[in-house]
Amino acid sequence: MRVHHLNCGTCCPAGGRLFDGTSNGPLGHLVCHCLLIESDAGLILVDTGFGTRDIDHPHRRLSEFFLKLNNIQLRPEETAIAQVRALGFSPADVRHIVVTHLDFDHAGGIEDFPNATVHLTAREKEVADGRRGGTFVGTRRYRPAQWNDVSDWRLYPFGGGEPWMRFDAVRDLDGLPPEILLVPLAGHTWGHSGVAVREDDGNWLLHAADAYFYRGEIGSETYRCPPGLRGYQRLMEVDRTARLSNQARLRRLSLDRTDVRIFCAHDAVEFELLAGKAS
């Protein structure tokens, strides 16, 4: 399998380095880190960021609250479908989409790939369809218009699966290679999952999605996170105990194993390193 790292959405919230730990100007820089995997089962997307319909109708598809809070930059060239084409593929080649969770900045491009089967936890789909997950945030984070036209779902139980690196895992996803696993990581949402991908050299990538937001939250015994992102994580969490527990487990995994590369969905520095764009 070959893995491509895509940024399928840029956000520039006010606060600069108080939000992203890096920027010198008044605005921060966050990404929507997605994966495109070439496999014998066709092309596989892990998350989709913002899609073409979000760009065409942002005020219909997205919450005004998050449009303004995150200062979302809706760029056609950053959509997954545009990047699939830029890599020389047809959108019809995307046969599967594995969704970590159904937040607006992860699920916006699903409908751009009508031939794809969409995989996620049953718990996440149930909560998202009911737009639960916090009275105020829950009605704004989930945007059912982003997936209303999807008919081919594969839903999986949350938890209780076979162990992977001391985490539960959902193996044997329908139609997908056995090297791709769902790893439940509740806390940010009720059905939130990471996605583990075993590369050809035997090492693992773990897309931890929104289980953490900043590179300083893993990879060290000490914890670092800019105050803006700390506040945003608290705003979006549904279960603080579960979120912090899973974050601590990821931190431990990052220290104990050299064969697992962990990254989150929104840290631009992590993305640039993995996408080969770091200077």
C-alpha cells in the first residue's frame, strides 16, 4: 500500500501561536489531515475534510458559529476530490472512506465520492444522526446534510474488539485490507476512533484524529498545548475523563513503541513532516 498525506481544509483562528504554538502573526494555522491509501481494494480515504458542496454552499452546510470561530478557509484545491485528481486518479477509484468521526471538518467531502462505502462506528453514526454531543456544540458540529446522500454504510461496534497495542480495535473492515483497523478513542465524540494503517515495512501509522490537537501532547513525559487549543478541546469534548485517559494512553504508546507513528488531524507541523513539506 502507498499512503498519501492530504490537507483537506485549512482553518486560521485568531490567536496566532496562542492557538497553534507556531504562528507569529495574529492568525493560527490548522489543517485537516486526511489520508489517501492506494490498495488492492481501490483507493481508500481516511476522513475527507471539507468538500465541494461545503465550498459551494458554506452557510447552508456549515455552522456560522464554527465558520467564524475557526476562520475556515474554503479552498477548492484543498478538497479531497481535487487532490485525488491532481494525483492522477479518478474520483470513481475511491472505493472506501474510513471516517474517524462525523464532525463537520472531517465528513464534508463524503458525498464527493458516491461510489465509496463509508466505514465508521455505529455509535458515532447514531449520535451524529441525533445531533447530540453537547446541547450547543452538538447541534453545530454535526451537519447531516454532509452525508444525507450516502447509502452505503458499514457500521461497527464500539469497543470490545481484538487488542492492538493495548487498545481495542475493529479488524477485518468489510472489503478493506487487514492492514487497516479502527481504534476506538472516545472523548472528543462518543464514537470517535483513530485509524491504524500497517505500512509495507511493517511499521504502523496511527491517525489519532481529534484524540489530541497539538504535537506537544504526545512524544514526551511532559504535556504541552497552547491555551487556545486547550480551550477548543474542552469546548468540543463530550467526556473529559475518557478524552484525557485516551490521550495519556497515546502519549505512553508514543514513548514505548518506535514502530508506531502517531499524528492528529489538525497540527500543521505534524502534517508537513509526514507530507514531506517541512523545510
